[in-house]
Amino acid sequence: MQSCSDKVLDVQPRDRLTDATVWTDPGAADLFLNDIYTGLPDGNNWYDPIENWSDNSICGFAWPTSRGLIQQSLQSPSNANVSGDIGGPYDWTTLYTDIRKCNVFIKNVTASASLADDFKKEKIAEARTLRAYFYQNLFMMFGGVPIITEVLNIDVQGDSVFRPRNTYDETLQFIQTECLAAYNDLPDMPSSGRVGKGAALVIKGWCELYAGKYAEAAATNKKIMDELPYELDADYAALFLTKGAGSKEAILYREYNPPGQGKGAFLDGTIGPTFTKNGAETSWGGVNPTQELVDDYAMDNGKVISDPTSGYNPQKPYEHREQRFYQSIVYDGSYFYNDTIFTRKGIGSKNEIDLTDRDDASQTGYYMRKRLDDKTLVLGAANWGGYTSYQNYIIYRFADVLLNYAEAQNEASGPDATVYSAVNKIRNRSALPNLPEGLSQADMRTAIRRERRIEFAFEDKRFWDLLRWHIAEVNLNHPLHGISITVGANGVLQYAPVEAKGGDRKFYAEKNYLFPIPQSVIDKNPQLKGHQNPGY
């Protein structure tokens, strides 16, 4: 028999990272950081995205979270963990798990004697920026939350691991401080998929805007405009497809494998137009744009359709609309993938507006086009089994910076020349003329809000805008609409707005501007007892 030795049993595992190696090797430490990046929103795997929480769209099928929970304002402490495909980025427990990963990384990289100082400085700044982003989502969902920056261990620290809520202002200040500190150690333009200076500042500026700190938000976004080489991409549609990180517009995004790295059409095969050539079901129709959104798209002369001089013809509602309408919306008679999509009634189209929840056809008579690749992908059932689409999911881009700046500066100082310049850059990219001169602060506010709605449609921003503007109880407390199109005499189409199935909304201003803290979290943490958000 062979004699034993302790060294024989001391085998280094080859299938996982260990503390003995991860904090001494830059490649291993970077793998740990890569895992933290997976906490960013997985927007290409959402069949019922946050856009469906807003007045921009309705899910085309009845069972997901948006229609069964959020739209009816049924969230409570007992069901407060955001479930379904959205999950992690807006879930208390998941976010604190991601924050703990950041804390572990920052602590161990800081203490490492083996890693180079330049490596440590930049990577810690990345982790601090990601941590600030996770706190941003907690801040928007719950208000003030416990701020934890150390690695907690209940076996060692006991009940001291339980922390009380910090105030709303303290949470905001923490995000601001973290982003500023990280900014100094990040590159101007990071490598693909990573955070840089722009990401740190855009998070800071958004949280300031969300909190109504307008002068601070204006200054933060102006710093990005003045100091960093971001710019609007000339091609609005392609920005969300093949260009991805190759564009100087994208600032913070979740990166996916490029085309050719295997199947990939889950996004396109779940939220796009349902039926295509020969009645094949090539998508689930998970996002149905509302008539309310469609009506906010301007004419190609830049005028809103309610302007009697705009040239809008309600009997030909899709003619001479602005470019972003055609780049974002599939409407009756438009072409998608391999077929002309007809949502009109009475011609036997499988895409006829669905007013009874009979199947996955559109509830509104419209489908989403923006962010979907109908040219190079093969759509259908083969892609419904988790084959992630390759497009980057953009969280923040330079258009955010311009419109965040314009709104903040208008609220802080009124519609000065810099406000006009920022908004007009967005409009000009889509071949729209400049805003008319001489707008009042209120008129400019209306123009900016419309511009935000159109520019960021289907980017999961509208819901948060409705909350921070405190107009959710107005916009989300009435039925949303679609368009019923019938063929009249001599083949003339008749257009009539109708209440959309699944478009009924409820929002209770006394409580729904914040989400409830999960009861399961309160039960575990005695410091949170008695500190639930109002109304829950």
C-alpha cells in the first residue's frame, strides 16, 4: 500500500476559482468581475418587458407579470419580489446579492499584494460603478435603502449584519459619491461591454434627475457632453441591432454574443409581430404599442398631429409621419420579416386586432419593430427555448445625456439656448426641424417629455418617467387604446380607436410611487420592522 501524505490530498480544484488564486491573478479577478456584469438587466430575454408596465404598450398574452400584477397595482409585501422574466434587476434580494459580489471584489482586490496598482484602480472603479447602478435600481423601486459597503458574515458578526434603511437623500448621496469617485479612475472610452467614465456620470445624473435635483443633474450631464467623446449615431434603427458597442452613442449596456455565435432570436421571437407569411407564428407578440404612443409620433414636418397645420389626415394616419415611427412601429399594411402585416378586421388576417384575448395577435393593432432583427435571423419556435438574441441591450446612451440635460436645465433655468441645442440634436438625427423659438418653460417641458417618449420607446424608460414626473395616476388610471380598422365602401379604410383588451390600468397615488419591501426581507431583518413603504 502507498503511504499517505497531506500534500497528496491538497489538490487545487481546476473547475472553479478559489481565494488562493482569484485575488492574485488578474485574469481570474477579471472573471469574478465579469460575473458581476451579469447583474445588468437581461433585456434580450424579456418576453414581458418593463415597457408593458407603462402606457406605451400592452403584453399580447394575459398571463405575465405586467397584466396580472403591475397593471392592476396588486403588488404587496407578500408578492413584492418582481417575478417572471424581468426578475433580478428589480428584485431586492437579487440586487443585494449583486451588491455583495461588488463588496467582495472591492475588498479583496484592494487587499491584494499581487495585483498591479493600475489594474486594481480601474477594476475597483468598475465594481463601484456597477454597485452604484444596483443601488440606483433599489433607489427607484424602494426609495431609501440600507447602504452596505462591507462584506457581511452572520456567522462572524451575528445580528450586527442587519442594517436599517438609510434615508432617500442618504441613498442618493451615496450613489453620487460613488460615481464621482469611480469617474476619476475609469477610461474615457472603455473596451467593449465595460463601464467607463460616461457610465459613472450617466448613472449619477439620472439619479439626480429622478430625485428632482435639477441643477445637479444638469451639471453632471453637461460634464459628459463637454468632456467625453460620445455622440449620436447617424442610424437610429441600426444602433439597436448590428452596431452595438461599435457605436459612440452606447454608454452602458449589456453585451451579448455577436451573430454567428449560435442561434439567437429569443427577443425577436417573443415580442415582435406574431404571425407572418402563410400564417406562421414566428413570435409571441409580447409588446403591443398603444394608440396613445402612436399618437405622440410627430409628422415629418415636426408638428404634432393635434396641430391643425400639421397635415395629419385621420383617414390616412400612417402617411408622412416622422422617421422614428417607421423605425419603431409595425402598423397595418407595413412589411415585416417576410410578409405584409394586416391588423385590419374582416379580411381573414391572423394578425387582425385581438379584442378578446383569443390568441397572441396584437391587442392594439400594432406591433413593435424597434430593436428587432427581421432581416438576418430565422424566427419561429426553434428560437423560443432561451436562444438569447445578440443585440446589445442598451441601458444608457448619449441621447439620454442630451435629453436628461435638456430637462434638468429647463427645470433649473428655463429654456435657454443649450436646452434648444440638446433637444434639436435629437430631432435633427431623425430629420425633424428645430423646435420653434420662444417656447415657455412649460411648453419646453411638454416638448421634452414628448421627445423622451418617442426617442426611448421600447427601451424600458417610460414607466420610470411617469413615476418621477408624478403623472402615473393620470396616465395609468384609464383604459389604453388600440385601433380598429375596417374596410368601408369602395374599399376605403375606416379607423376607430378602441379600448384594448388588457389595457385597463390602475395606479394608487398614495402608495404606488414606491414598491413594497418584500415581507420575507422584513421578517429576516429586525431593523426593517415598522419601516415598510407607505400604503403597504
